[in-house]
Amino acid sequence: MTFVNQSCESSDNLRTYQHHVYAVVYSVILAPGLLGNVLALWVFRVYVRETKKAVVYMMNLAMADLLQVLSLPLRIYYYLNNTWPFGHSLCMICFYLKYVNMYASIYFLVCVSVRRCELIMRPLMYNSSRRKGDLLICVLGWLLVCLCCLPFPLLRNPISEVNSNLSASGVAAPEPVCFSELPLRTVSAPAAWALLIIAELFGFIIPLSLVLACTFMTAGSLREPAVGAISDRGEKRRALRMVLSCAVVFLVCFVPYHITMPLDFLVKANALSDCGLRDLILRCHPVTLCLASLNCSLDPLMYYFTTDEFWRRLSKPEIPESMAFNRRLSCITGGEDLDND
């Protein structure tokens, strides 16, 4: 694989365009993403033991979004100044966190959708042992995502190697680059296609199918309630609102990126010869990558408009009365853990 097709002229205008897009979008989402996810963690920290409505998954989703937000200032600096003075290790960490956030967000959006759908379809199946299972699912999810995202930084050449190769050829070393502008390592075509197919299948197609299936099942429960399902239509509407929000975030943020990702791969694999098509893909892919980053600002909006706990916590900053009652009752009954809806 080669990073660019030498038959097409590389344009400095294209790099300038990409840097402007990244700098503007990341600057716009930095403040709301930071404030929104810190607020979400503050709210969910209180309610994580009080409710069983997927709060533990939303808390982990907020943590994933916050990890990406904390790396945005360095990204903004790079795209505004066109140079990376912070060293290769920090570049790779920021680059890695981008994909960890993306696929952790996808994973926990699926978990939220499945949990809310499950509580509507089988409300009596959830108990204290299932809560411990939720924590295990979160830990395993983080481990799986962190492991599966390792190829993204490992497939990039360190800039020190690039500069040493250029110096050996008598060419002046350019300004330090970072992120997707680092050249790809040489990879065999079968291995590259295998990685791409696995990423698309397990990171996009299967999660999208699960989110859409949960949406249709939750919507169907409103029209034709199943035996033993929750009879409160208001609760079903709240669940549908949450699952629909997960689907909207998924469709807006992750579908465009996973459509352009294989096309961008074909460009960088030198498999497309049409220069106009190559240029179009290289201009569209940064936009879809920015949409994938937008989820760290959209997720807090989803919590605010679809989660009762947000309204209750913001209207009463103190510990909720129901939780205080539970604690008093727990002391009286010897500390038993009570589950509330």
C-alpha cells in the first residue's frame, strides 16, 4: 500500500481545506462536549444505583466522549499551526483515543438500546445480579474496543522514520505531521482487506442492525403490547424516545463515516486512478470524520431530552427524595439493596 497516488498531483489546497474543516468543527464541539459530558457524569453518578434504565451504559458512554474531548485542544493546535511539536507518542495516543471513542460510543449506544428495549419487553428479568452483569459487560466492552482499535496507530509509520528516510534521500524533512497524515505501513492487500471488512462488519453493520432492531421492537410494543410487557404507555414512549435518539445519533454520526472509510482506503491503497474521484473522496472523508466526532456533543443532548434522571437532578440538586428514602429504609432493613424502576 502507498499513501498517495503519484499519478495525481498532490494539492496544498486540499491539505489546507482539511485542516480548516477539522479546526472549525473541533473548536465548535469542544466546549459543549466538555460541559455536557462532565454534567452527564455528575448526574449519572447519583442515579447509577437508583435506577435500572441503562444508566451504567450511559455513564460509560459519557466517559468515552470525555476522553475524546480532552484530546481536542491538541488536535485544534495541530490543524491551526500545521505542525506537531508534542512528540510521536502523544500523537499516537490522541490518534488512538479518537477511534477508541468512536467504537466505544458505538458499543455503548447498542447497550443502551438493547437495555431499554429489554426493560420494555421483559421488565421482570432485571435484578441485582443483572446489574453486576452490566458492569461486567462494560469492562469487557472497554477491553474489546481498546484491543480492536490498536491496528489504527500500529499501521502508521512514526514520523521519525519518515524524516530519516527523507534525509537519507537528500530531501529536507518536512514539518512534523500527525494523525491521518502519517503514512501507512506496508501491508499486504489480503491483510488490509481483512481488517477493513472486520471493522465494517463488527464496528458498523452488526451494531447498526441491533440498534434498528431495538427501535422497531420498542415501537411495536406501543402498537401491540405483548403479554407481560410494561402496561404504562408513558414508560414505553420514554423508552422509544431513548432508543430513537440512539438510532439518530448512530445514523448521523457513524453511518457517513463508515460509508467513506472504505473509499478512503481505496484511495490510500492506490486502487483508484480517477483524480477527480480521488479528490472528492479526500474532501468528503474529513467531513464524515468530523460527524463521527460530533457524537460527543450530541450524546449529552440525548441524555437531557430523553432521561428523567437529568430533569430530576437539575431541578433538585440535592440527593433525590426517593434515594434518601431508600437509604433510610435500607438502614432499617439491614442494608438490603433495593431496585427501583
